[in-house]
Amino acid sequence: MSSIDKLKEYYLSIPEVKRLKELEHYIDHNEKIKKAFDELKDIQKKLVSSKEFHQPKQYQMYLSLYNTKKEELFDMPFVEEYLELVEIVGNMLKELSNSIEYSIAQKING
């Protein structure tokens, strides 16, 4: 087994990663949650666009709508836990990436 395979196996065995995968499966198969995420993404795009084009009234309208939709999404089962785990696992992967970069730099620079 290669080092990469061992590393992948290790990360897949971490409880947070296991739980994240369970929640991803649940969310991927829940049309109501998927639709709410899609709506939130759409509003977020409009929010960013209105800010970039200096449209304060539209920005405030989309911000209010975004916050309402976000609250509705967080009221759905497992969504808040899922988003927290995405951040935790993302940070773990960043740390791993930094560690690998450091190790490579050490080997290159002697």
C-alpha cells in the first residue's frame, strides 16, 4: 500500500470525516435540503453581484432574503452539523497540505 493510500485510509477513518460522509449522503438524497442549498447559492450570487455593481437597495434586499433562507436551511435536520464538519475537515486538509508542502521544501532545500 502506497503512502498516499495509507494517508487516505487514515483520513477516512477519522470520526469527523466518517460523520461528514454520512451527512453528505443524507443531504444528497434529501430533495428539500438540496433545493434549499441551491436557493441559498442563487441568492448569494445575486448578493455578490449587487454589491459589485453598487446597488445598495438590491444588496439589502438580497441580504435580508439570504439571512432568512439561511435560517430556514439551518432549521433543517443535520445541516448545521454538516456545515461545521465541512469547516473542521477543511481545516484538517489544509494542515495536511501545509505539512506536505513543508516536507517537500525540506527535502528540496536539504
